[in-house]
Amino acid sequence: MKSRIYPIDTLDEAQLRTVAAQIDAGAVAVYPTDTVYGLGTHAFNEAAIQRIYQIKARPAGAALQLLIGTVAQAQSIVQWSDAAEKLARRFWPGPLTLILPPNEKGRPLRRGFEGLGLRVPAHPALVRLLSLLKEPLASTSANAHGCPVITEEEELVAFFEGKADIILTGGKLSATASSVLDLTHGPKLLREAALTRAALEEALAFSIK
């Protein structure tokens, strides 16, 4: 298999729509985010999801993040809350992953976990692509399981050429991770990274665990 490689910032609207249609049809893609490179596909396409696990040599059933382009996409698969609304207005697009309980449509995406982790990345071209998708993008970091994340474009292409259907390049990225806040049973900070506990508490106007 030969991967289709495009610099993401050079894609026009028609090309973004073409890439979105390919992902909707089950293509596996690599793409830059505002933190690290990601590897993902249509969240409800189980065959494509299994390809992600195989490419990464990642344990089957391990959690996958869901990348979305709009709050409406999040609301289509999770039980939205006032806390989620406050945080989304303040920090999305941005490095904040919110874990929320799924609604009926989102339940098949849990993979044994109680909640779904969602994020709108602060990468304009990627957000536009995500907003064109019919369903959220199931995503994980673009690297072999247990290995450091890939931040260099050349290393990314060398590793994923012939493995992913689409490779969207975006130059050198930082290795900054998103902060992760669990809202399934009241706010609990699972990972303090790009956003601090203080910033999240300020947005919510109360303390978190």
C-alpha cells in the first residue's frame, strides 16, 4: 500500500472534503494536532479501528480519544453537562480532554471504560477537517506502542508510509500533552499537563479532585 501524503496547511476546501470522505469510508490517517501527531479513523468503523491497534502494536481494547470539530459532535455521543459547557467555551479548541458519560449512540465507543474522552484540538486545518466528518475521529498518538511520541515530520513519514492510508504533515510539533478532566462523577483531574488545575478551577468556579 502506498500512503497519500499531503501538507495539511496546503489543502483547500475541496481537498479537505475529499480527505474527510475517505476517513468516513474507513481510511486510517495520520495528522498534526496542537500537541502531538495523531493516528485515527472513523470512530464507529471497527475494522478500521483494529488497523490502528495493529499499526501501533497497541493492546486491543485500549482507550482511544475522540477528536471532534464542534461541540455539536460531542453532544451527539455523550451526556453533555453545565460543567462541560463552561470548560468547552473556555478551553476548546485547545489542550483539554474531557471525559463524559456516553449517551445511547456513544455507548459502543466505550471499549470497557465508563466514559468517553473528547477534545477539539487547536489546529485550524485539522478542526476544519474534523468538522467535515460525519462522525468523531477515534484517535491515538502517532507512534509505536510504548515508544516516545513522534514530533518530527520526517520520522513520521518514515514510520507510517505504507501503513496509514493518509499522512497529513505539519512540520515539527511539541510533545506537550493535553490535560485530562473526568466529568463522569464530578470533576477529577486525571492528568495535569498543558492546562493547570488552577486554570480549570477558575473556569468552573469550584475546586476539583
